[in-house]
Amino acid sequence: MSKKFSLAKKIFIAMILGCLVGILFNYLKEKYGLDEFEKFFLDGCVKMIGTAFTNLIKAMVMPLVFVSISLGVASIGNLKKLSRVGLKIFLFYLGTTIIAVSLAIFLTKFIDPATNFHVKNKFSLNQEINDEPQKKVSIANMILESVPTNPIQSFVQENMLQIIFLAILLGVAITLLQEKSDLIKKFLEQSNEINLTIINMIMNFAPIGVFCLITYTFSNFGIGMISSMAKYIFVFYLALIIHTILVYGFMLKIFTGLSVKKFWQKFWPVASVAFSTASSNASLPVSIKASDNMGVSKNISSFALSLGATINMNGTSIMHGITVVFLAHIYNVNLSLSDLIKVVCTSTLASIGTAGVPGVGMLMMAMVLKSINIPAEGLAIVLGIDRILDAGRTVVNVMGDSVCTLIVAFLEKEFDRKKFDS
Ligand code: ASP
């Protein structure tokens, strides 16, 4: 690939073009109907290519998570270091999640997006929300759900927490057996190389895939939908930007002193895939590759990023915080300090329980609303624009994983400065 037109640049151009073409198609659809065009071109061609690209990346997620985590754990070499690294990563994830939801609540109280908001129709109960069985999320349930009873089932059901659990077990066993398990370790190393090579091959198609995904999304929404909820979307994206600049920028500077600009340059391809697929899982292969470019050792990145894609969702927590305050205003519910603390706690649990796939964060929102007795039907108001929120929050979700991983690698001296600066 020529230096002048790197993959990251191509993806960026594809995103911008996708927005413009999508908005144009939406306009033409609204004005002239164009049913046949929609069926054959948008649903048939554009959606098909975009979905094929997302499916291909998703297909690599499970082998990548399993192989890279077990290898990462095995490569750390001793159990003491493993538990220290694991604890650090977990604390970073937890801390940033709590900051994210608190910031969102504060900002929404400050710039109230519900002023001038008129609901024309009384909220129709949304099918999608009611049909979704309300999962009870508690710490005990979450721990129990991550312990597999049948490994095959864990893979078939794509249960990420269980797959991570199994991979850690395998890594620990390899560490304990030392040279007796050399063959398996070699096998995992080669499988990892193969996985990364396949991901490189898929990423060459990213500009086309990203273009189709964005075109399809915008052809459905147009600008009309966005403008009617503009203030809410504005506050949401503002909170994402503040969190990115203040929290992540500050953390990077304080803990590592590294250049935030350089981080962004290397993170950009991950952001574009996260934005267009709205899935932390689908972005995982690209974010492992980007961390490698940042000089993070594979031992840390494979383990920390896979865990992050499953449990660390700062963008989702921000959405929870904003939506709670927004809906509380619409429903005239007064939120006391203890309500707000409840929101912080349930949203933290909900974001740990949110799967890294599109749209789940919004459904988990029902649980946060329930904790303070705001009717879950209120979600119908924001559900229509969820794809626009999902794109941004997924970028922040995966960015949080990358930042924490980089910091922990730096603190553990598992970081190559030259590679980061290159
Ligand atoms: N789409 C988000 C992600 O994959 C999860 C969510 O819906 O909030 O990170």
C-alpha cells in the first residue's frame, strides 16, 4: 500500500463519502419513493457488502480471543505477575466506567437536553423493548455466568465471558506445566500468527466495507431524524468528546507522558471500524493490531483488550447517565442523590454485562431505568436514533480498552517506546 494513501486515510475518506452518499440516498428515497432502488441497490448490494465485511471480522473474534488470551496468559510466565496485571486492568476499567457515568449525569444536569422537547405521541410501548426478557444483572449472576459447564456450548453460544475464562485456565495450565506443554504453546503461537494474517487480509477491504455500512445507516436516517433529537445527540457526543479528551488524554499524560496525538494516529483505524460496525467485538482484531503498532506487548494486549471488549464500556455508561437524566425530566421524576448513586452502580454493572455487539447497551438501559422507577417505555423515544448513538459510544468503548491497556503495559514495562514513536 502506498505511503501517501494509507489504509487509515482510505477508511477516513470512505466514512465521509458514506455519510454524504447515505444522506443523498435518503433524500432521493423520501422525495421519489424509489422502492425498487431501495430493494436492489441499498438492501441488496450496499447492505450485503457491509454485512459481509462485518461478518468476516466477527468470524475471527472467537479464535482470536481464545488463542490470544491463552497465549498472553501463558507468556506472562508467572502467576504472581498475571494476577497483578489482571487486577490493574480491572481497576482501570472499573474506575473509568464510574467516571464516565458520573460525568454524563453531571453534564446532562448542566445542559438539559429535555428543555423544549415535546413528545407528540404518548410513548407507544415498543415491541423490541417488551419482547426482550429482562435479565437480572447482579455481581453473583455475572460471576456464575462466566463459569462454563460445557466448553463446546460456550463457543457455540459465543459466550465471551466463558471463553475468556477457559482461555485463562488453559494459559495458567501451560504456565504450570512449563516445557512439558511446549508443543501446545508453539501451536498457539502459530495459530495467533495465522489469525493476525487473516485479519490483515480482511482489513484491506475495510474502506469498501466501511463505506457500505455508513451509506446504509445514513440512507435510513437522513438528516431529518437527527435534527429532531439534535440536543440530546449533541449532549451525548459532547460527553463522549469530553471523556475522550479529559479522562483518556489526562490519564495517558499522567501515567505515561506519551503523545496523545500519536495515540490517535495509531488508534484511528480502530475508531473507524468501531464507528461503522457499532461492535466492540468486531473491532477487537483491529484494536489488537493497533496496540501492536503502539508498541504494547502482545502478552498484555491480547488479554486486556479481549477482556475490555467484553466488560469495559465507557461509552455505553455515558449513554446510560445521559438518558436517565433526560427521561427523568420528561417523566417529571425528581432524582435524589441516592438515585444518582444507584444509577452509577447499576450502569456500571449493566455496562459490564453489555455484550460488545450493536444495540445491547440500549436494552441494558431498561435495567438502569428500573432501578429508579422510570418507565422503560421511555426508551422508545431514543430507540429510533440508537444507531447514531451506538456508533459513537462503541468508539469510546474500544478507546477505553486501548488507553487502559497502553497504560498498564507502560507501567509493567511491557511497552516498546520506539514502536510507539515510529
Ligand atoms: N455496541 C456497543 C459495543 O459493541 C455496545 C452497546 O450497545 O452499548 O461496544
